[in-house]
Amino acid sequence: MKLSLHEVAKVVGGKNTISDFADIPLHHVEFDSRKVTEGDLFLPLKGRRDGHDFIAAAFAKGAAACLSEHSVEQGPYILVDDVLAALQKLAQYYLEKQRVDVIAVTGSNGKTTTKDMIAAILSTTYKTYKTQGNYNNEIGLPYTVLHMPDETEKIVLEMGQDRLGDIHLLSEIAKPRIAVVTLIGEAHLEFFGTREKIAQGKMQIADGMDSDGILILPADPILDELLPDNRTVIRFGQGEEIAVDSIVEQKNSLTFTTNLMDKPVTLPLSGKYNATNAVISAYVGKLLTVSDDDISAALGSISLTGNRTEWKKADNGADILSDVYNANPTAMKLILETFSNIPNNAGGKKIAVLADMKELGEDSVQMHSGIVTSLLPDVLDTLIFYGQDIAELAELAAQMFPPGKVYYFKKTEQEDQFAEMVQLLKTLLQPEDQILFKGSNSMHLEQAVAALER
């Protein structure tokens, strides 16, 4: 990080006399005192604990200075009204100072995968950095910016939203040159109420863009009335400027053709939706002059952020398709389609473990029940449901499937049958089987996956 103490104080509007302290270089920013290293700037953010309580610990770990909302005795500090606002302002300034091109990605599904794909493509040609893990909010995004290597030329930033206005803030910080919306789904309906409100929130990704920015959007009619007048808008989907022409899906790979590339592209991933993520990413690469060969090579060796769609092996040899990072009805239907289309292993059966999808609002039970059309008795041998809102879907499935093929395990405030579910899985799962796990992150299906892997 190429910033000094006096420079930071000027940017964030420090209220104390900064000339009292030497103008020392600052290496990184950290808001966790345990991660502070020599020369860092400590940010005492307020959460479940007030970070100001750890200023002394940060200096003991080697912090060169800190931001603070009150006077500090331990060492150099910059007095501000709001540490988080100062962090955001500093990140905005640093992007402008370093003249880094920002590619922003949001969407109800696929934003992390698309972010990873874009970064992989751009890395073939440019010094590229990307959002690490799920650092996609009002703290994580500026933290990411201030941790990018000094030589970074392109940065790919994921933007998440829990409330209307979240993405507006992130876009104003990042001021993207290119912005992508992957999908308007049902994520966070509990807070937004309607898909229209979700769409409105996602479209705020354009708020910080200059007039020459490029906005890449799905051909979803829900966006038609929200298109900005002063931006170049590119749509993707069947018959659009960005399109997937044909797809051949295998268990561990996906080959597709697109109007953007002369040759077919192969991904080491399953899921038809990943072809769409890849073709969006290819388009971004072509906008930034990456060659077709480099795009194909990057996509052919892509490595994704963990807990997304991923094949694993159970301890007994069974195949596990783990997609447990997050869930909403669109995502669950897509992964069930993928899982159903994959050929069975010789002599093996298919088992699906489905858990509650969170933050769907007052229609949550009904939206869970709508998944019933994606449960195919002639393809799926056994269904296991876990949660509370998913109970009605389990009842509907039991009417469709043969007796003894549908199981339901509760997860309520009073009772959690997770351990019983894992025990059943260990009994049912045979070496030739394939098993799918899908549910919201808070349902912790990754622990069931780990139990089978052990």
C-alpha cells in the first residue's frame, strides 16, 4: 500500500494536528488487531466489540498508527468522526491514485464464480487482483482495495447487498469502468419484498460509473425500465449480443460454443449456468483486449472460491456434489437440473439433500414448495430435507416418491435433528452413489459433507 500517515490524514479529514507525528509509510490496513503486522494502520471498527478497545493490542503487535474516534495515548493516530466512513473514503481515493481499472460484479446467483472467472481471464494479460472470499460489503470491499498489490492494473470487485442502498455505496467507492449483473433472483426477499426491489438494488452498481462505463446485464424484462440513459448497456441471453449457442454437459466439465469465440470453450465445472458466467467473463476479457486463446486457457483451468459447486469424494468412494455456500429457489432449481442430467454411476443411485433457503420473506414456505417441479422420481432415488420452511416441500415430495424414499429432519429453535440426518446419510450412501447437497450457508451442510468425507 503506497500511503503515508500525513497523506491518509489529509484524505480522511483528520481532526487532530497530524504534524505532531512523523510522516511514516503505512504498509497495510487491518481491523483485526490479531492480524496486525509491523507498519500497519489499525482501523478500530465497531461491531459486536468496539475496535477501540484493541488499539493498545494493535500497537503492541507493531501497528504504525491508527484511526480513532477519540484521542489515543499509545502512538500516532488520526482523529475522525467515523472510522468506517474514513476507511471507505480512503479506498475511493486509493483507487483513483493508483489508476486501477475496476470491474464490479453483483447478482443473486453466480457473482462469486463470475468474479473468479473474470479475474482469471484478466490475469493472463494484466496484473490483476480480486475480492478475496466473501469480502463484498461496506467493510470488505474497501479492505480489498487497500490490500491490492502496488502493481495492480485491474481489480475485480464483488458487490453484495442485504438492503437497498448497499450497492449504491459500493459503486460510489469503486467507480467501476465495467459493471456486471449476473442474475436477478430471490436472494434477500425478506428485506426487499419483491424481485423489482432486488433489481432496483442491483442496478445501483451503475451509480458510481462514469458516462463511458459499460454495464452488462441479463436479458430479464424486469430490468427494462431500469436501464440508465447515459451508460453503454450490453445484454446477455438467447439472441442477445452475448449468448451461449450450445452446451455439452459432463459430470466434471462443460463445453459450450458462443457467438464471441471461434472455437468451443471447455470448463472444468458442471452446471449449465456456468456457461453463462463464463461467456460474460469472456466478453469482459475481450473488452479489455485479452486474446481468445488466453480466455480459453484461463477458463479451462479455472479455480473457484470454495464451497461453490464442487465435486468431492466421500470416505467410501461415493461422489458428492457440494453447493452449500448459499441458496435461493433459482439456484436450487438450477443445481437440481444439473444433478439430474448427469449420468448415474454404474449400479449407483442419486440422493439429494436439500436444506432451508434463508431470507425469502413471508412467502418462504410457498417458495420452498415451488421446488417440487424440479424433483424427478425417475431420476432421484432418495430425498432428504432438513430445516423448517422446507417441511411442506418434504410432504409434497413424499406424495410423489415411493414409500421410504423421502426423509425429513427438523431444524427449529426447539429441536435440531442434524446428527440424526448425518447418521442416516452414512447408512444410506453406497460407494457407487452420487449425492447432492444444497442449502443456505447458515444451515451448515458443509459439516455433513465433511462428515461423509471423513
